[in-house]
Amino acid sequence: MAHGDITHIDIPVQDYARATAFYSGLFGWQIADVPGFEGYPMWQAPNKISGGGLAPRDEGFTQPRSYVEVDSIDQTLAAAVDAGGTVLRGKEQITETSWWAVLSDPDGNTIGLFEGSTGV
């Protein structure tokens, strides 16, 4: 993936079994637990390109969130703040070679950031 590509979409759910049945039946998504990411089932669309995760729904995460691949989360967060955005969740490590963060644009839209490679 290149800087600026949408790389992942998280969908907040309360019941993983119900969500798995719904999305796999409706769209033909393959949904499975991935070693190292237990409790966060990953989905993949039939095109084998689009994908994401079924994440726990909570008060701060109630709508699907797209993640954009960036070369540097630190630089992107700084640029977002300079442009009127807000950091909602600072840079956090996923694996030894990948990180994520969440920002809000000036209109209040939530965007996830992804840097690195999960090797998945």
C-alpha cells in the first residue's frame, strides 16, 4: 500500500458470531481469527484486497472507521493539527513493525492512520 491508500476498515460490533454470520452471508466476506489478533476477527472481501476487522463497540467507537496508510503517523498527526484537525488517539504500536492512531478532521469525521506492516 502507498501513502494515502485506504488500507483497513474496522466495524464496531457487540456480538462477533452475529456479525460474522451477517457480513459473511450478505457480502461473502471471509471472517476469521488471525494468530496474534485474538478477539479481533479479520474480514476480507472476495476481491482479496479490501478488508478490516470486527472490533468491540464502545461509547467512543460506534461507526465504521477507515484507516489510511501513511509514511509517518507522527508527521501526519502534526500536519492534521496544523490544518485544524484533532488527535483523538495518539500513535500506538500494533506489532514490532506497525502502528496506528486516530484523528478527527475539522468537520468531526474520524479517520484512522496506519503505518508499517503487520506481516499478515
